[in-house]
Amino acid sequence: MTGVAPDARPRLLRGVRLSEDRVRGGYTLLAPERVLKLKGTAVAVLTLCDGQRSFAQIVDELAQSFAADRALIERESAALLRDLAGKLMVEL
């Protein structure tokens, strides 16, 4: 059990945005009074969290793109999204 329903449609909460940091490189997640520096796979997950795709579709796309174990991607993506939901940055 991942804690994220397969039919959940994750999205960034209002006022939160994914931004490319052109000065320092990489990406950041910007929210009111908060900035999180993101690493590779987190960026890949969050770019797919558009409120249209289901969690299951996101995991399928990532598994195909990275040619990786679907169960591992599901666990790690769910952990990331649960963490960001707890920080009020993502809606599940």
C-alpha cells in the first residue's frame, strides 16, 4: 500500500509552482514563503502532476521513460507526493 490511490489526480496547490533555476541550475518548487530545491526524479514526477493524469498513469509513464521497476517507482513517487502534500504543496 502506497498511501496514494491509483485514481488520485495529483497537482500542485494554488500558489505553488515548479520553476527552473537558471542561475544555480536545477529546479525549485516555489510556494508562499518556501522554496524547495528539487533533484532529478522529483522533477520528473512533479512535471506529470497536472491534475489530469491519475497516479497510476504517472507511475506508468515514469516506469516506461526510465525503464525501471514499476513497484519501486510507485513507492518512491507516493512517498514524495505524500511528503509534499504534508507540506501543503501538492494536492492528492
